[in-house]
Amino acid sequence: MLQHRDETNSVRITIFDGCISSARIDVNDPKLVVVGTIAGSTQGLVQEYSNIRFAIGNQLLQEVPIEPGVFSFEVPIGYAFPVETNELEFGVASRFQWSSNGVAETTVVHIESISIEGGYNLIWDRDVVCSAPSPQELIEDEGGLLIAMASRCEDDLTDWQNLEVNAWTDNTELLAVSALSGDIRIQPLTDANGEAWVKVEVIDESGNMWDGRFCVNVLAVEDAPTISGLPVLTYINLGESKVIDIEIYDPDSSELSISTSRSWANVDSFGDLIMTPVEPGTHIVEITVSDGTYSEVQDLEVIVTAQPDLTIEKFWENFGKRERYC
């Protein structure tokens, strides 16, 4: 038996005379296990020459003397196994050597069980073989990919439907990668572009693995600017100013052109919309943001109210005979 199965074992053979016709290393430890009983009379037997023999082919494995009672044994039999192409022939024989005056005797040999234990069924399972996906191209902020991976693989023992597929990427800021039911799901992240590698593992039921990778290129697309925080409607008193904090953003450009449709409405460098209307009524303020390629336009309805100017020209009160004029 190999004492250290997970380590390399060496066998050295030294020959002083003759030659070696064959050599075999048995990594199993099979044993023949036999249990039986002998009953009856054995007084007329010569014990030295009366026995039960167990053999494989021409190899004698064990002799059991014929004596009344229970017998059992186990012996290693790996050395007696034939080569792979030959049949295994197992035999049991009994020998009775009589030395008596001729009185009849009855002897019964009963074998209750014969078994071979300690052997291993060695199965050679080869690694999975797969065809790696070709390089992929995606477009920024558009749809992703679903690549059938398990069906691209072959294994000598495991069906492709039962192969385990794992996938991940080295650039989690560009792609979201996962595996589901033998397929690889690839989704580009928002406002992200560039190249990343997707790594793949395919594992069979015995744990053998194929690994590979492929490149994914996310093509850049210029995004339009956005305006957020702008209400639909606002009220302003004539003669007063109002400031609305809005957010203008463009992931691809920092040089933006901002304009409004009213001279009394402007956007400062902090992104604040400042409005000082000059006449009452309902006005539509159109805000336009352009990065040179794309433009974003939003409208704001402004209701300007004018408060009446009141002047007291005369104030009087009459309590009895007193009068007061202003």
C-alpha cells in the first residue's frame, strides 16, 4: 500500500541476475474475506493433509484445516490478480485424507460468505475542454450580452448541462459580470467605457476545470448634458429676485454653453438660476445647455405678480366735534 497517497512515490528495482518481464504497482489493497463452518466427524481424517484451499488462477491464497467449528480469514490478494485483459478465476477445493478402519463418517464444509474488500474503482476523468468566446464589443449605456458558455464545452464524463460555470471581471467599475445556468451575463455600467477582461471557469462533476478569458471593449458614446432640480412652476413678486438651485451635469464635457430665453434670467457659475422679472404676467423661461454636440432644453413657467401701490390721501375720524385731516 502507498503510505502517502498525495505525494510522489518512487520504486527502485535492483537486478543482480536475470531480467524483468513485467512490473505492476497495485494502488489498491484488496483482501479476500471468507467465513464458514465445518461440522460432522473428523476422527478418520489425517489433519495434516486434510484442508480447504482457496485460489485465484494458479495462485494459492489460503489453506484452512478441516477441523469442526467456525473458521474465517482475510488475506491480501492484489498480487494474484491477472492482467487487465485476462479473466479472474476464483476456486475453492477441499482435500480429505482418510486413515481409519473403514467406519463411515460424515463431514460437512459450509461456506457462509466469500467477499473481496478494500479495492478501489479507479476512474480516469479528463479535464473539461472549452472554446473561449471571441472578443466582444458593447456600446456605452446600451444593452449587455448573454453568452452561452456551457454548451461550448465538452467533457468525457459530465454532460454539458451539468457543468458549473463561473465568470468575473478584473474591472468592476466598467462591467457587471455573472454566470447563470451555464450562461455568462455581461452588462456595462452607466457612463463607463473602456476595455476589461472577463475570466471564466468551467468545472465538471469531478472538480476538473477549464479556465480562459476574453476581452470586452465598451465603446464610448458622448452623453447629452442634463438639468435637474428645475421646478415646473414658480411665483415671483415684481421688483424682487428669486434664486433656484439647479444642477447641470455632463459626464463627457466640462465646457458647457448655458443660455436662457429671458434677459432677466441667468445661470451663474455655481449653477444657480437667478431671475429678476421686469413686468408682471406669466412668462416661459427656456433654459438651454449645450456641449457642442447635444443640447438639453427645459422650460420653467414663471408667474410674476404686481402688488398695488396704495397712497392715503385723507384720513379722518369724527368723535363728537373733533375732526382730523391729513
